[in-house]
Amino acid sequence: MNKTIDYYNKNSEKFYKNTVRIDLTELYLKFLKHIPENGTILDLGCGSGRDSLYFLERGFIVTSVDASKEMVRLSSELTGQKTQHLRIQDLEFKNEFNGIWACASLLHIDESFTKDVLINLGKALKIDGCLYASYKYGSGTHTKGDRLFNNYDESTFEKVVNEVGELKIETYWITKDLRPDRIDENWLNVILKKSKS
């Protein structure tokens, strides 16, 4: 995980330029239909701050966090509010959010920690809250450069969620990567809901 964080610190400007203008409106709308007006959102691994800015501009109360100090700096500049410097596994929120937006961030968590991270995120959600997460479509783990990627398809992700308890799969769908040089890559998009029980 530390190598992945180092990658984003070293390549922050390039990553920012490559991602800050990507239009994810279709994904936002699928997520936001589960979030009440002026609801609270945790943007987990917020990167450039692109998604935080979208939510803020629509009246949501957004907490942005990222493990990379350089991405924290850039996202704070973009959104006009302070991004918190936190690793995903160090979150200690309890019943605070109507929604958690984890766009291409949980995929960097080692498979052995995924279950515990999802349990912790479930604790951070209010009852009936939802978690959006996206993973590169596939199975197993791989490294690219210095970054770790933990990949899932529908069946392998379902196995993990079945061990979590509080979170249940609401829906999932496959999308193409929106970057022109990655059009052959697919993503698994998942929305989980926190049950009342």
C-alpha cells in the first residue's frame, strides 16, 4: 500500500491532469438517487477532488479524504475546502454518512484487508446509507508500476460482501474506462446498502 501512496505522491500532477475533467455524471446520478437532499457524503480516496466538487456544487455536505499528501493538496485547491490526509484503513467514522463514494480507491486495498475495510465503512454509514465502489473488472491482484490493484467480478465480489453482514449489494454494472487510452478496460461498479438489521 505504501508504494501505491508513493506513486500518487510522485505522479500527482500527471494523475490530476488525466482525471480531473473526466465526466462521471452517469455514475453520480446512480449514486445520488440513494442520497437525501443536502445529505452527507464521504469521498474516499478523492484523488483530484473532481467528484467532491461535483457533490459540493449540488448542495451535499462532503468530507474528502486521501492517503497521498500531494493529492490532498491538489484536491483541497480544487474544492476550496480542506481534504483530510487519511489512509482508508485508518478511518474511524461512526454512523456519519448517507453515502460513501469510493471511485477507483478500494481497488488499491490488499485483498486480505478488503473484508475488514468494508466492515469499517459499514460502520461509517448511517442506516440505509449506501456505498459506491468501483474495481477493475477481473479477478486476483496485480501490480502496475508501483500500484497494487485488487480486481473483482460479480461472483468474487459477492463472496466478500456475504461475509460483511451489514452491507448488501443493491446493484452492480459494468462500464468502459472513460480515458481514451484505456477504452479496452472494463470496470465493475457496485452500490451497497447498509441494512437496518
